[in-house]
Amino acid sequence: MDDFSPSDLKAILHSKRANLFYLEYCRVMQKDGRVLYLTEASKENLYFNIPIANTTVLLLGNGTSITQAAMRMLAQAGVLVGFCGGGGTPLYMACEVEWLTPQSEYRPTEYLQGWMQFWFDDDKRLSAAKQFQNARIEYLQRIWQKDRDLKLEGFSVSDTLIEKALATFYSRTDAAKQSSDLLLTEAQLTKTLYKHAANNTQLGDFFRQHQAQDKANAFLNHGNYLAYGLAASCLWVLGIPHGFAVMHGKTRRGALVFDVADLIKDALVLPWAFICAKENATEQEFRQQVLQAFTDHKALDFMFDTVKKIALQNMSAQEIEEKNL
């Protein structure tokens, strides 16, 4: 099986794919029609298969290399590839969140065209940003209400501090006149969530610093980059360029990735970063926990549903059908 059609690898929709891989100190290659990674043991070389048809993102960390043949197969399977530092951060493409994306001219067009119908209108773009913000909080409320493990660790939307913060968030989001107002409201809520998480996990002196070396900050960075991978995959599949952000675009290129990743970061990455820091978990243990949470709570499905809903909200069924012809 030296060659195949890309359609052979699309039985699993991206929104249903289960795997996001981080690899380090290995060589990724193509062998016998499969993508493998090779590690060097003391007495032998070990090969491990990567199930590319069920993979969304491949992060290559320290000490990794990849062959051209492997990249060809990953592109045919629609897998996004990113080179990153140790532990999954930072992502190397200058200081941007950018990805080596497969080149396909046969992705859907209606989502990009729907996005363009509102994106150039300031009021409609602000409305879309508010929808993103409300969706992320509704997702957080839903997850924290039903996840037993998070409840046992004290993460609850019934907490007085959280209830007050969410009420303030909703009122300020509704009253926002520009994206900077939304960013300020978001920052204030996230600060409250950090405080809630730090108190629950006995990390009361926590202060958010992206360059800090403590485990809570490191796990937050790591988990956020995993969320960026899912967001980038979602946008690539739907054919929406990363530059058409609704909130972060004035400060970062490719910022729509940030907007979409924010949908799940507070609900899943934030609590598990603090819980794993309290338990003195390793990077690998934290990564496995977060990826399992993404799967259990259908994080990628939620991203797809939210982006598609916002993209198509101003288009009629007839317009969508005509654009697909």
C-alpha cells in the first residue's frame, strides 16, 4: 500500500476523532503504508503506529524529526502538524499560533462565505464575539454541573463567588460596545476562576505568568496549546482562515484559533491544570487527563457546532444549498 486515495482515510469525521499526539525524542516516518514513530532503546529500535485516520493534531516536541513521506500521508489524512517546545509549549512558528495544515481545495465553502457575510460589519462581528463568550460559559456551566471528578475537587457553579462572577459576566457582555470591552470582561472572569481553582487546590498564592516554572502555570500553557490544536483543526476542516477573528484579531495574527480555543479552556483546561498541579502530576499524566476530558465532554464536537452555528446564522437554507453547488 504505497499509495492511496485521501478518501480512504476519511471514514472518521474530524469532529469525532479521538487522538491528539505529542511526541518527543523520536523520528516520524512512513513504513509499509503506515505512519510510525521510531524510538531508540538501549539494545533495539522500537516502532509505534500512529492511527492517522483517527487523529486531529500531531505536536512534535524536542528531539523530533519527520520524513517527507510521512508528511504526505498525514496531509492526505487531514492531520494538522505543529512543531513545539518541550512539554507541548511554545508552538514554533515565530510567536504565532500557526500550523502546518494539509492543502485541500475540496473543503466546504458555505462556512467561509457565511463568515464573510457578517465579518466586515462591526456590529455583526461584535454580536458573533458575544455568542462565543456566552457559549464558553454555558459549556463551563454544563461541564462543572455534571462532571463528578470536578465536583469532588470543589469546582462548582453553585459557589457564591462563581455565581456572582457569572452574573457580572453576562451583564457586562450584553452591554459591551466593542471587542476590548469583551476582552476586559473575559480577563476579569478568568481571574476569578483562577482564584476559585487556587483555593480549591490549596495553591492560594497562585499568580498567572506564562513564563513561570511552577506546575500550575506550566500545565495551563500546555493544556491551552492542546486546545489551540483542536481549534485549528476545526477551522481548517470548515475552511475558515485563522485571520478572521472576532475578538483577538487586533493583537495577534491567526487569532480566530484563540477565539475558538477559548470555548473549552475555562471549562476543562483550567480546573485540571490546578488539580494535576496539586497532585504533583507529570506533564504526560496531565496531558492524558486533559485529552481524556476533551473526549469525555466532546470538546471538538462543541467547537464544530458553535463555529458552524455562528457561520451560518445569517444564511438561509436556500443560500447554503446554492453555495454548495
